[in-house]
Amino acid sequence: MSPFSNIMVFTILWWMVLFCVLPFGVRTAEEAGESGGPGGATSAPVRPRVLMKFLVTTAIAALLFGVYYFIAINDLLDFRALTQG
């Protein structure tokens, strides 16, 4: 496992987790009982909390990467044999 492969696996995991985490806690102005700003989309979130979602995404992706790395280092699953049919 090269460092480049590890970076790519972590990056793919990070983006996959981000798209799973983004919808959590999203409330529109109507759901929050507030009035939306003029010219704004009615579906725009009131407080998207993107920084918190990035931190949660990084923590979950790091945990998943740790599992992947443990499996790969200890040869618990041979990924190359799976790809060769």
C-alpha cells in the first residue's frame, strides 16, 4: 500500500461520508419558524453548520480508514485476489 493509495482511499471515504452527513440537522426557515430573507431560496438551510459537519465527517472517515488499514496491513482480506476474479 503506497501513501498515494492511502490518501486516495481516505479522500473517497471522506467524500462519501460527507454526502451522508450533510442532510443531518438541516432546517429551512419555514421549519425553524423564521422568515426567509428576500431573494433567498425557500429550501435554503437556516444554520447549515458546515464546519461541524466537516469535523464529524473527518472523524467518521478516519475511523473507517482505520478499519480499512487494519484489514489491509494484517492481510485479513486480499484485495488483489478479489479484483483478479
